[in-house]
Amino acid sequence: MSRNSNLIAGVDEVGRGALFGPVVAAAVILPDRAIAPLATAGVTDSKKLSAKRRQHLAQQIRQVAHCAVGMASVYEIDRINILQASLLAMRRAVSRLVPQPDFCLVDGNQPIPQLPMEQQTVIKGDLNELAIAAASIVAKVWRDELITRLDSYYPGYDLASNKGYGSAKHLAGIETLGITRQHRTSFKSCQLQVSIRMH
């Protein structure tokens, strides 16, 4: 089995550097007929696209490709560390793909443990592989929508704007309100605020 396999999935994650919320991964299989239209539409690394453009492209990707999302919870991130949680989210995304891929292209330099099919890691894969770029967009839009919904449950952290990352308003909210059960207590910014509030 190799990259010439029929069903190749691109896999990417989002939210590794956030202080709040799960890490989310997506796995995407692009049918041959979808490759040219998505490339023409401008599918690339999600970080290089505006939020509105990402939403439009995510919808387009979902219409023509096989997509699945997996995540690892804050509890899992704190228990096994963010790298292992990211790889776990990726494995869950791949496991939910229907049909199952023969081969996976994985963004970054860390292979996914216990993956039942062959894989290849790709540095800057979200820039160089269309299927990984598509996965980065699907994962980013899915996670952003989740964090925006959680903003109403956890007001005061400006989550709808910062999507759980450590913006000035988010850090100020942590300092004022403390951390929630959706904050990653293994992250230094959260630990610092816990120690401040405990004294």
C-alpha cells in the first residue's frame, strides 16, 4: 500500500495552542473529481484564510468530500499532554471516516499511534497537500463554532473572539474570574492564574 492507493485521507488538527476547550482534528478524503474545483476555490492552510472564507470553503469541502471530525477533551489534554491528545484526536477523526482510507497524509512530523493503515507525515502539509489543507479548514471551522457556542456558557473570557487562545482579554478574564472546567490546567497561563488566586 502506498500513496498510489485509491483512498487517501488528509489529517490535521487545530487548537493545540489554545488555553480553553478541546483539541479538534479532521480527516478528509477528496474524490478525484473534487481536487481541481477545491484547488481553484482557494483551499489552503486554514490560518491563511479569513473566517468567512473558511466557512464557505468548509461547506464546499463537505459537499464533495468524505469528512470526519474527532476531538480530545480538556481532561484528556491535561492527563496525557497536548501532543498525545492531538494525535488521539487525529486517530478518532480517521476512525470515523466512511469509507475508511487506505493511506493517511498527516500534517506535521509526528505519526499517529495505533493507526490501522499506513501513513506519511508531511511538514507544512496544510500548505503542500490539498487533502490536509481541506482537513485544516474543516477542523478549524468546527472548533471555532464550538468555542463560539461555549462563549455563552462561560462569559467574561471573550471566547467568541479569541476562540480559546490566550488573548489579552482572555487572560484578563482568567485573572478576574479564575479558570473554568474547560480551561487546560496543564498549561502555564492557566497554572499561573490558579496560583495567583490561591494566594
